Amino acid sequence: MYYKVSGIKKIVEEQIKKASIEEFLKDYLKDAGFGGVSILTTPLGTRVTLYVMRPGMVIGRGGQNIMMLSKMLEERFGLENVQIAVADVPKPELDPYIMAYQIAAAMERGIKFRRAAYWALNRIMNAGALGVEIKISGKLTSERARTEAFRAGYLPKSGDPAMKNLKSASVQVLLKPGIYGVKVSILPPEVKFPDRIEFSSEEQTVAVEGEG
């Protein structure tokens, strides 16, 4: 029983550390278009794969930025022998964190939240997403905080399809009236559902969708 509890505690601690590292990287690499991180512990050390829009900013001249970031991860989070790989995000429009950050950045520049939301909504759907939801919260039109949502396409709200396939990310932005939250949820184009069936023949293809 003692070993079982200790094992669970260790797993929880590792998940907390991973979340802390991700939050740090989100802020540190926001100008590079941070889109996520994969952390793998091996007998030789810790392999960190960063997904970004602008890899050159992360790598730096002669790899100086990479070396500095590796040292910071080792000192701040106790990671051993950090080896960083940088991967380009193939479709930034399908990455919820990148799109949430771009909405927040647009609001920082003074663009109205509705305009920024519809701009992002169109880009995400044009990139092939099956569905998208954007939620912006804060003092949007008055002194009273509220949330406004923008949706398009097919988006599962609960159950196994939502937990497995829906990608979501949130960012915060500080403006004069206060703190605003931006949450983006995206259903990627490759997702298949039992209630979305395609019948094909030599003459035509018909898509039948269940109610979402």
C-alpha cells in the first residue's frame, strides 16, 4: 500500500512539474509562436521537443539561445542533461495556443475583440478544421465582466470524442480595463466520428452527419 501511494504521488508530482515547464515555455517563447512541448526522460537525460512557428528565434545564432534555454530548464526545474529539438508547426492555424495568443496580441494592439475573434475563426476553418469555438472573457463592453463565444462547424461538447480529439488552449492578456481571457478549442480535420459517415460511389459522395 505504501509503495502504491508513493507511485501515485510521484506521477502527480511529475505532471505538476510538466505543467509548470509548459507555462514557463509559453511565456518565454511567446514571440517565437510557441505551439506546444513534448518532454521525454531517458537514461541519457531529458529530451525536450519544442513546436514553434519561428524556429530561428528559438535556436539563435550558433545555437546560443538553445544552450541558454537548456541551462535555464536544468536550473529552474531540476532537469538532467537537457537536449532540445525544435520542430516547425506545419499549420499554425490549427494550433489552439498559437491562435489564442494571436487574438490576445491583436487585442493588445487595440483591435476590437469581435474583429480579432472572427479573423481567427475564419483562418482556422479555412485551414480545414471541422469545428472551432473561441471564448473571450473580461470587461468586453461594460464594467461588468462576461464571456462572449464565437463558433463555427462541428464541435463535440462532452463524452469520449471531445476528450480525445478536441484541442484547447487558453491565454490571458492584461489591458487597461483589466485581465482578459482567450480560450480557443479546435476540432482537427483528421478526426473521424461514428456519427459522421461517408457513402461513396463512382458518381457521387454523400456525407451524413449526426446531430452534434
